[in-house]
Amino acid sequence: MRIYFLSYKPAILKLNGLYVGGIDLFERHINVDLKDSLLAEIVPGDNLQPVNFFINEHLLSSPPPFLDVYLMQSEALIFVREYGNKNVNLKVVAQTRFCGNLVTVFEQGGVYMSVEGSSYSLVPLHNKFSQARCEEKMLGGYPVLAIWGGNILQILDAGGNRIFLNEVESAEFSTELKIVAAFETCTAAKAVCTYSYDGEKLTLSDGKTVETRPPEQGILHFAFFESVLTHGNYADYLDGELKGKAAALKDYLGGFVSVTVPTEKFYSEHPAERAAGLVYPKAENLFEVKYFAVDLDGDNKISNVYPVE
């Protein structure tokens, strides 16, 4: 079986103790027999902890919490999305008192947030919150605490409960919350969303997806599937006959969570297909990639969408 490796940090890969090569965000692969149950060790830099696991059938059905595994027909991709930090000394990143709560963002082998008030909570955070900043805001007449970690915004209510967590380009706090979030798509799409707030929860009151540039001809099919995913005007990609079935087409494609480029092996077996990989959740940290392709008419409109086995 062909196994691809990705790591969010540059690292080296060892198999059964032997150095194999470097891995990063560029796909690299090996061919293995899962019955051999190879011991993989991935060692990053930056004083981070290595991770290790056996490459076997169990890995492809129940990945450990630090890995995401993607199943792709006769292939699989392993993505290491987190490493522990060897430095376990406590470091307070940000601390503030808010509505009777003591909110602390700190590092200790990872990044965490504790909220101490009428109750106590401790939650892990993305490593971007290692440079956190806190701002008290008024939203719909109620106090909230905005905590920024790079481009990730977390909002707490007066009780210290998390009511929002997402990557955003900008956020406006007034009678409503208005955020702009960028998608990594062919058309540089952005979501513009407005939420009302009643002091307990946010409710989406308005939202639209804006595609800021047209897709290039060779990647139009990727742009279409991304538009379906991001709730854009995907019907604009369809020909007259298929446009009337746009809603049914979205149901047909189902609940995929991302769009990916097919592998080299797929392209070698299906060289003529205008295909993309749609990623579907299967279990905790486990995903299945299904390939769908399109046909184009003479006006470069999509006239057919079908699965590729």
C-alpha cells in the first residue's frame, strides 16, 4: 500500500529505527505491506517531542490523537498535526479578570486556557495562542471577552463559556458580531457572516460567500467543488439543465469537509478525468477521500458530475 506522509512542522521519518528522509507539508510516500506493522518515528525540530506509531491496519481504522489519517482507495495519507513540547515549564501568556472570572492563557507542554470563577474549566488551544491578546468588548449590549491568537478569534461570554472559535480576517463588535473569514480556495473566497447575541449564544442571522477572483480554466472543477463546500454561488458553474438540479446536486455530494488534489497514482490511472478529492469524516481523526469528476460543455459549464472509482 502506498502511504503518504505530511507534517505541519519539518521533521525526519524513521522506519524500524532507520532514517528514511524528511517530511513537511509536501507529500512524500513509501510503499509498505501493512502486515509488516512497521514502527514509524517522526522527529521534528524546535525542541518538540517526536511521535511514534505502527503502520498497520489498526492505524487506518483508529488513528492516535496527534494524527489525521485519510483513506484514498488503495492509498492512505498520514498527517502529523501536533507535537508535544519538551519544555514543560509553566509560562503565562496572557491573564485578565473578566466578569468575576480569572482567564489565563498559558503554555506547559502545549497551549491551554483556564477559566476560574463560579466554576473551573481547562481547555487546550491552538499553538497560535502562544502569542495571545485579550480585549473586553460589548456585543448586543452584553460584555464578552475576545481572545486573539494570530488570526484565530475566541470569544467568551460573561460566564467564561466559549461561544465562538474560528479563523477570521476581521471582526466587528456592535449590536451584532460581523466577521470576515477567508477560505483557502481557487477563487480566494471569503465568508461574510453576521451573528445576533442574546447573552448566551450566537445565532447566525446573515451570511454569504464572496469569490474575489475567477478561477483559472484548468482548475475550474476544483473551484466548483470548493464553491459547494463554502456555500458559494456554485450554480453559476453549471449548464442550464444541471443548474435546475443544483440543490439536489449538493445533497448528492453529501457532507464533505474539504477539497483536495488527487494523488499522482490517481492521475496515472485516470489521466483524462477532471477530478477532485472530496474529504468525508469517517471517525475520530479518520477521513475518507472520494473522487468526483466533471464534464464540461462548449461554454465551459459543468454538464455532469460523477464519482470516479
